[in-house]
Amino acid sequence: MTVLTVSGVAVELAGRQVLHDVDLSIAASEHVGLIGPNGAGKTTLLRALLALLPVTAGTITINGSTPSAARGSIGYVPQRHEFVWDYPVQVRTAVMTGRTHRIGWLRRPGQTDRDAVQEALERVDLADLANRPIGELSGGQRQRVLVARALALRPQLLLLDEPFTGLDVPTQEILTRLFKDLTAEGTAILMTTHDLPAAADTCHRLCLLNGTVVADGPPEELRDPAVWLRAFGVARSEQLLHSLGVTR
């Protein structure tokens, strides 16, 4: 079953076209890595999927609905610096904010909401820190809070923006196992990352983006160095090719 369909999408920011003619689809149980250089439009695409940015052309459908209508079924993990960590709330409260779209701004959480938060905390191995202030957490624990916050929605589509940046190895392993479990359960995942070897190792498909989709397919089919060099807008990069284990 197709969860996400992006057809001919274009997005402009401050009068500059960041994305054009973007086509992408993700099925349930697929983990897709969104790969590209800085400024390629990866985060812009995620924000368009969340209806935070308007598209100037094309269409986006999520489970047959518009992004705005489907917002309650989309979990989003932003980059850590985008979250206000000095706000005086406990871990459980921070995770509950992930359900605001479902609860509503002026309503109190019900038992279903509390159960969803508890389940999310357990999935990221933070249940024992539920009452700790978020400002006292380590970097890895903070990342797991953001993941739990997204999972509290019990999403059908999970969007991850650089989830492994700056994490220690144990936290990376916890999250890698969790993402594999989620796709096995039917969740569709779209993840931006600069960790190319890890993406090639864990994702079912890689989508190379640089303003538009340069290539899309299983990692084992994207072995042509020219495709990667074109996606990253360089004539040659020994470091890039070495990280991918491909030669020209």
C-alpha cells in the first residue's frame, strides 16, 4: 500500500526555487533515505510534506489525503537544535506535545493519549526518565525524546531529519533497531541523513535529491559513481566515492 505520493512538486522560498519536478512514492514498511548535499532541498521537502510550506506546483498525497488533512498520521523528528531544551518541562510532558494535533490546543490528554506516550517512552528506552527535566538529558537522550514525541502519534508515516547526527554509538544502535521494528510493523519512513554508509546499509531505497530527484532505487542498484557525483554537484570527490565504497 502506498503511503506517500509526491508528483511534480515544486517549492519556492523567498522567490528562489528550491525544489522542482520532484516525484517520490513510499509504501508501507519502506525505509527510504533522502540523500543530497546541503541546500539540496531535503528539509524543505519534509516541511512541504508537513504542510508547513506551500507547494507552487504538483501534488502531495498521504494515505490519499492532503498533507494538512493527514497531519495527525505523520510523525516528525526535527533536528535537535530546533527544539527548545531549556524549557522547564519533564520528558513525559515533552513527548505528550507530539499528540497536540490529535488532542487539540484547549483539551486535556485522555487515557488514550497517556497510553500512547507511555508506549513511545518504552520504545525508545526512556520510561525510567519520564519525570526528568528535559534540560538535564544527554544528547542521545534528547534525540530519543524527539523520536518518542513523534511515535506518540502512532504514525503511519515517520519523517526523520538527520536523526543520527552527533549521536553516540549505543544511541545509534537503539534507533536503528527501532526503525527496523517500525518498518516491520508497517510504518513508512523517510529519513534525511549525511551518513551515507549507514543509509546504504539500513534503508530499503535511497532517493538522491538535488533540487529534483537525481536517482531513486535500492542501494545495490545505485553503484554508478556518476550518479552520486551528479547528485552532489561535483565533478569528482574521492572522499564521497570512498565513503560509498564505489570507484570510478
